[in-house]
Amino acid sequence: MITSLSLLARIPLSPTNDGSVSSRSFTRRRSIVFPSKQWRCSVSPGQPHPPKQRQRQFKNTEDGEKGVDPVGFLSKSGISHKGFALYLRERYKSLKDLKDEILMRHIDFRDMASGFELLGMHRNVQHRVDYMEWAPGARYCAVVGDFNDWSPTENCAREGHFGHDDYGYWFVILEDKLRDGEDPDELYFQQYNYVDDYDKGDSGVTAEEIFKKANDEYWEPGEDRLIKSRFEIVAKLYEEIFGPNGPQTEEELEDIPDARTRYNMWKEQHKDDPPTNLPAYDVIDSGKEYDIFKVIDDPVSRAKFRAKKPPIAYWLETRKGRKAWLKKYAPAIPHGSKYRVYLNTPSGPLERIPAWATYVNPEAEGNQGYAIHWEPPPEDAYTWKHKNPKVRKTLRIYEAHIGISGSEPKIASFREFKEKVLPHVKEAGYNAIQLIGIVEHKDYFTVGYRVTNMFAVSSRYGTPEDFKHLVDEAHGLGLLVFMDIVHSYSAADEMVGLALFDGSNDCYFHTGKRGHHKFWGTRMFKYEDLDVLHYLLSNLNWWVVEYHIDGFNFHSLASMMYTHNGFASFTGDMEEFYNQYVDRAALLYLILANEILHDLHPNIITIAEDATLYPGLCEPTSQGGLGFDYFVNPRASEMWLSFLENDQDSNWSMSKIVNTLVGIGKSSDKMLLYAENHNQSISGGRSFAEILYGRALKQPSTMNDSLLRGCSLHKMIRLITYTIGGRAYVNFMGNEFGHPERVEFPMSSNGFSFSLAHRRWDLIEQEGVHRDLLCFDKDMMNLENKERIISRWLPNIHHINDANMVISYLRGPFLFIFNFHPTNSYDRYNVGVEEAGEYQVILNTDERKYSGQGLIEQDQYVRKTMSRRVDGMRNCLEIPLPSRSGQVYKLTRILRV
């Protein structure tokens, strides 16, 4: 009798920690699609295949392309350049090919960005630890550490495909050791709860009792018949054909009747059978060549069967608890163990810190660094208490470095930052923190930009649990947590980092000159390699999943987007953005990173730090952009620095100020501005406070001309930068109160001194200039907290006077006016406004509480409009305007004319 099987099966994803199968489905956002893959199997020995087979389809090649325009943002941005448009179309085709190539190896894009679930060191529920590493150039792989006396043979990968695959992924199993006097588990696949539900399974109930319970509760009478005697039908069929009562010769073997005849005979034979609870199934010939039988079942039985859940709960109940595991086994690699990966390569044996290690000590007192196995017991593992805050319409970001955040000349810790700095950030009115130097790096003086271990928090600040506590505390205060991510290059360190990881020069990085940064000596990633993409995309997802990070600032994109690393003179010609020096693979990675991050985590914020301001940075990927949420405009802080260092105050150009702060066109609402970039003072330069005040801060109690000038410009620069630009603003730690010293990390040139590698928080604890500047910064932040000035309106710049050095603009009912002239004050300065009414000063940089002169009296704070057209507006205000001062007016009463 010929049989046929035709079924639809959903491809399962990787099991979750509790053993259940997780179903991954996502709502499509932008242009990425997470397809649910269904396969149709047809097994018909001796029969032809169906005339039409189900073909593998990707939505993003047909339906997913609806609404996709690879050059869509060009018309929006007013760009008409045929060469660049052609390049965008070609780049989009390359993106489609890359996505198809990814889906040939990964089930979906989440799988592509979830390598940390398998790679690295992971506790397996079957009393063992699994280690997986990508080292395609290696011939042998083992895990060595203090737990096995650094033996390269005790815990090694097996030979052949049991130890590694064709892509170079090595798999090592570290079996827990059975304690003396303990017997092996009765079940071969015995599982244990280590962290989740670790207290379950220690009741002493045996597996046999659980299986009996499952048979009594789960199976209905008669339903487990075939399970108890699984060979019953086969034995009867064999006896009927080959038994002593069966046909003895070929002649005695009659022709087998057709399916319907046999079915009728069977029904007649069993017509007097007693009623049963088993489902009723009838098998009928459908008459089709490739599908001989059609199953007709009872609808009631079918619904009952489909409603029945698999008996997974009983299987999970067989898991034993943590106490039972510790009683029977000694961990193969205890928590806190030091380890490295041992690789035998064509260049000889190597010991490397695993690329996916989550906790690393890169500087082991002059010896080679090592990874630390981080598997804390449940009572020590951090438990999250707060949810991620909602994303704000405006960002007021407080940028900080953990190591220099303390008041003492030493490396500060996560705990100190949590206890001392986070409350200050909240009180100062910021709604987000951006942490730099968080990812592990060997050399402290690099500020954290030469990353050595992508998946590890820097051990010099504390443990992974300490960092989780910091993030959770920030969320409890309503602060978003961003971090600098450096995927544009990597440290060239061979003992700690990824360079020559498996002995080959092309594992993670390009070979030859292209694999090295032209000026910084760092290594450049090979973005066209799928395994490198797998590593980098998984790294982004790791920080969000493991540490609940709310966003990323992608550092120094110009280094990766151009083969000249951004060190070229840009003239503004569009050809510079698509010529032979543009790395298309790097751009495709950035597009993928933004699409996947925003699909997996819809509330994530991505910030592009690109000095070249590549076209389409913040445009949707479906319209040809790179998909970032914000971009940093570095020209603002560079302009202020240039003015302060090179130009006299009377030579400042008001037009240049405005053009620099808002001259990005229609993307200005997505622009993020610094008044003072931390790189300026860290990279061997001086802070604004050093330039503005000089030695005047040595005696801050005396308000001399130098100190007055510094205070005035400090407040004006910050106020106009914050309010004239987009909806995002960044301040580096300490600059809000005019920190008087630059940042200088300990290095050989300064004798490894920490004298300039900390913050002077004591300055704001005493009365004086610094406390006054902090008071002003708080009130400036409260413009958004109280009035929603930044989130509700974009600036309308209507008055720029280079001769008088005055700038004025409107944001809804609020008027901003600045007089940058060093000496000229104006008693009745005319400026236009649209609405007639009364305007009142709500913020004045010249107030005495902000270390100003207080030249505007309180009775002058309310001004009425005059019916006269000025600056193209229907009404006019005459306001007092002292030199080096800025005011914010609010329309408090509208006058109807």
C-alpha cells in the first residue's frame, strides 16, 4: 500500500531559557521584514512531485518595496544630482542583495543580530557550559583558564563537524564535574534551573512520578494506547502478511483491494465496537496521483485535539533546582574564573581573550589580559526595578565619562557615579545621559575610543551588575541612557583586542593599508563580511537586551564611510559623497544597523556623529537615507572655539553664527548641538572656561572685567546654541558650571597624573561664579520643562544685524534676542514681533543671580508692542538691550486691534 504525507510545519526558533519555543514575529517598520518561514513537505515514494512547489519568498522583494524610493529624500532636500541619484539606486540594489544573502544563512534579521545568544560562554540547562567562538583561521580550539590549570587539552573542541562548522565557528563543551559519592542522573537529558526559577525542582519528586502524573492527567482513556505499545499495529500487520496464517506463496497473496474497498471492509468489521473517546478519522482515496488518501476527521475531535497544548509543562517539571545541581555537580567553570581561548593557527599557538567575552580584565598587572566568567548566583544577580522611560520630543543630554566623574584624582566607579552624579543630572534639568568610554578598552588615556572588547563593560569602573544598577537608577529618575558606540574602527592590540585574532590578518579587519586607520593606528572592520556584520549587529542588540540601553551615539562615522578615513578636504561637491573613496559596505552596515535596531526596539535612539554631514543621515532608509534619528553638527562648537581663540569680540559675525547653527536646511529639527565639545578639551586643547576666564577664576569673589566677560559669553553661547537649533542639545559634564580646568587623562607625558582627570564638584557647593552659572543652566533647561519651547515650535529667525551684533528670533510666542557687542548697549532697541500684546522677560543672562550686572530693572521686564512694521513683522517691541546679554520674552497678554 502506497502512502503519502503532506503537511505544513512552522520552522521553530531557538528555545528560550525555560525550554519553551519562542515565536518571533515583528511588526514591519521602515523597509526590513521578518518573514515567517513555512515549508511544505511531500513524501510520496514512487510518486511524482506536485506540479507546483511552494517557492521561498521574501516580502521585502515585492510587497515590502511599496513606498520605497531609493532617491526619495533628494527632492525633499532640494538636491538634484544625477550622479548621486544613480549611486543611491545602485546602493539600494546592493542592500537588497545583502539582505537576501543574510537570509540564506539566518532565519531572520533578529537571528542575525542575536549572536550573543549562542556565541561566547553560556550555561546550558543540561549541567554544562557551552562555549562558541568564530575563528576561521584556527586549526584547533580550546578553553584554558585557572579552572583547568590553563591546560590546552582538557576542554577542547572535538574533531570534525562536532567541533566546528564550515564557517569557522568552534564549539566547546565544558561538562560539570560529578562530585564524589554522587550518582549520575537517571535521565540522560536531565535539566537544571540555575537562575530562573532556581528554587523550583528541589521538592524531591522523581521523574517517574512526574511521568505517571502526565499519563494520568494529560492523556485521555485509550489515548495513550499506542504510546504504551507502540509496535502493536506493526506487529499485527507483520503477522497478517508473514505469520503462519498468512499467505505462504505469491499465488496465495491476492491482489490488494483499492482504498475504498478496504475502508468499507474495515468499517464492516468494526461496526459493533464499543464507543471510544479516541478521535474518529476516516481515510478516503481522493483520486489525485500525488495525494492518494484524504483524511476525513470528526470536527469535534479535531477542535479538541488542536486545543490541547503539548505536555511541555510536565517535561519542565522534571527539571531540578539549583540546590540539587550544586549538591551533585561542581561547576565546570566557576563564577569569577579567569579564562582565555587557546587557538592553534598556521602562525603557531595563540591565547586570546574571547571576542564575545562580557567581562574582561585587559590589564592584568603587566601580564596578558584575561576574560572573567560572569555567572553570579541568583541572590547576587541584579534584578531590574524600573522600565525604560518614554522617548521625549526633545533631548537634553548630559554627556559624562565615568572614570573622571569623581571629585578625587582617581578612577571613579559606577557606584560613585550613581550616587553622586545622577542626582545632579536630574536636578540640573537634563532628561538623558550619554556615557563615553563604557566599552572595555585597554588604554585608559584613549578615553575609551580604542575599544578592545566589544561586549564587555569596562572592568575599571565595576562589574556588569554595577552598570545595570546605574542604568536602572537612571531610568528610575526618568533619565534615558545613551552610550558612545565605536564601530568605525577597533584597537590594534593583538593580545587583548581582535587584531590577528585567529592568526590571520583578515578575520575581522581588512588586510593591507585599508585595514589600518591612516592616522590613528587602529584597525578597520571588513563590513562586507557576513560574520563581521553578525558580530557588530549582535553587539548593538546586546547592549539593549542585556543593559537596557536607550540609544547609541555612533562615533566618528567619517572614519568608516571613507577609505581616506575622513581626512580629506571637502569642498561641498556632491561627487565627494559617492566617488571611489566612499566605502559602500560601511554605508550598508549603517542602514542595516538602523533598520534592525528600530525594528527590534522601536523606541531606540540613534545619533550619527559625522563631521562630513553625509546627505540623508537622518532620512528614512526607505527614502534613500541612513536612518538615524539625530545627527551631531560639529561645526557649532568648532565655530565658538575659533571665535574665542582667534577673533576679537567685536569681529564676531552674527551671520556666521546663524548660518552655522541652523544652516543644515530642512533637517535642522534632527540636529544635535554642542556649545562645547568634550573632544576639544580632551584632545590637548583648552576648555571654554580656561579661554574665557583665564586667571580670573583664581579669585572668583572679585568680579573684574575679565570674569564678567567670561560669564556673559558663557551664558550667551549656551543659550543661543540650545534654543536656535534643533530639538537636541548636549552638554559635557562640568561645563554647565564653567569647569575651570581641561581634561587630561593620565599618560606618560604627564607622569600618569590624575590631577586633571576628575571634576571639581566642590565649586558648586560654595557661593560664587560657578554656582551662579549652574543656576543659569538649570533655568535654561527649565525653558523646555515649563514652557515646552523647543518641542512645540521651530525657530523663525527674522533679525540679524552684523553692525549692531544683534540676533533675534521667535519660537511661537517667545522672543529671543542677543546683543553680542562688547561695549554698545541699547536703551530702546526695535525688534519685530507678529502678535500684538505684552511681552515679559522670563530669562535674562544679565541678572545678578547669574553673576551679571543687573542692568535691566524689574519694572522694565514687561514691554508692550507698538503698531509698526519692523523686520517684516506687523508689530514692534522697544526693549532695553545691554551689551553681552541675551533675553527671552514671553507673550503674556494678547491685545486685539
